[in-house]
Amino acid sequence: MTLQGKTAVITGSNSGIGLGIARELARAGADVVLNSFTNRDEDHALAAQVAAEFGVTARYIQADMSKGAACRGLIQEAGRCDILVNNAGIQHVAPVDEFPAETWDAILAINLSSAFHTTAVALPMMRAAGWGRVVNIASAHGLTASPFKSAYVAAKHGVVGLTKTVALETAEEPITCNAICPGYVLTPLVEAQIPDTMAKYNMSRDEVIKQVMLERQPSREFATVEQLGGSTVFFCSDAAAQITGTTLSVDGGWTAL
Ligand code: NAD
């Protein structure tokens, strides 16, 4: 499929799932805007690499998704936003009565409120262009809960609620809004946790992955960033034009349990 002539803005896309999605959108022909809160040479080099590999225009724009004005500024600076992927996210694990209040605020800001701010600025651009796609990266934790992840679970359920509302507000327009709910995905963040867990439980890499990390994922396989990119490209296709306000689980059966 070709997304030539479309511009995609992907928040939190200098690593992991966001970068995987940006690469698949670029492979499908979209110009891409990468983002994170850092402003390093390697961030801009990443954009140059995506541009060279896929023959599209790629830019990196620094913006801190914990700040509403910066979220809005990202879309304004992009200048055009046909495809908006709200992906930036952080996690913290602690019992609710010990959960640091400032961490709660940060998780709600980055994982949920940022999507409100970017969507608010992107929708008028999509209306002007006569076409638009909003893809929110929620989580299996947008549909179900785990202990000690109160802020993350609350934020991701919020993302699913925001997705439905935006879908209803745009239902009669050529704009859709959907959420992808990944289970465990092998991002650098998850990869980095494997050696410590191997040492802690005296387990092999395979045992850590299957018995600890993927204990709730019936397939006992990680989802991949390429698969999430493919799901995003599907939501941007004509075949998905009547799919709006829904969630797509990419979780190896987690939410079927
Ligand atoms: P990651 O840490 O590799 O990527 C997170 C991205 O968000 C990075 O690019 C990071 O720089 C960016 N980011 C963090 N704080 C930011 C801020 N203040 N402003 C701008 N950017 C910021 O993690 P990931 O696993 O790729 O996660 C991406 C998304 O996928 C998150 O929303 C996460 O909740 C969701 N998710 C991940 C998994 C998983 O197993 N990895 C599962 C379900 C959902």
C-alpha cells in the first residue's frame, strides 16, 4: 500500500515501538516526523537514516510529551499531520498506597494527556486535508489490569476512552481513530531487563522470557515492533476506512484469558 503524500507524526519514536511504527509507515511511503524529549545528534541521525532507507522525508522534532504546550507545539511545528500516532509512554511499578504522586502525574501526562493535546491540534489539519488517521498505542493494560501499575492501567484505559470519543466526534468525516493494545513487545527497554532477571532467578534467557515475562501471554512469544508497525499501516489503509473507535489487541491471546 502506498501512503505517499501523507505525513505521519509519531510521538516517542526514537526507540522501541514508536521507531518500529515510523519505519513501517515510511516503508509504506509516508513522510515521517520522529519525536522524543532529547535533542541529540543521534536523534537527528535516526531521521536521516529512515529517510535514506525508505526514500521519504523524515524529520526529528524535540518535544517533551509531559508538557501540554510542547505536545501542541510538536504538531504545529510538523505543519501537517495526516497520520498521528500517539505512542510516547513511561511505566512505574509500585503499590497504590506507595505510588509517588509526581510519578502518577507524569504517567498520566505522557501516556494520556499528550494524546489529547496532539489530537486537538492535528484534527483541524486532517479536516483541511480531507483525510486523517489517529492511532493510539494503548496496551493490554488498556483493557485489563495488573497489580502495582495503577497509573499505567488508569492512563491506558483513559487512552481507550479518548479513542472512542474522538472516533464518535469524527465519525461522519474521512477520519478514523483507533487504539492498538500490545501485550509484551521486545523493545530495548524489555531486552535490558533480561540479564538481571536471569541472575536473580538463576534462569536461562529462554526461561526468563517464557516463565517470567510472558507468563500472561498465551503465545509465549513477544509481539514485535514490525508487527505493531504493520497494524498501524493497516489502520491507515482503505480496508480500514470503516474501522473507528475500536481496539486491536496484538497480545498473543492475553486478553482472551
Ligand atoms: P520505549 O521506552 O522504547 O519507548 C518509549 C518512547 O517514548 C521513547 O522513544 C522515549 O524517548 C519516549 N518518551 C518517553 N518520555 C517522553 C517524553 N516526556 N516526551 C517525549 N517522548 C518521550 O518503550 P516502548 O516499549 O517502545 O513503548 C512505547 C509505547 O508502547 C508506550 O506507550 C508503551 O506504554 C506502549 N506499550 C509497550 C509495551 C511493551 O511491552 N514494550 C506493551 C504495551 C504497550
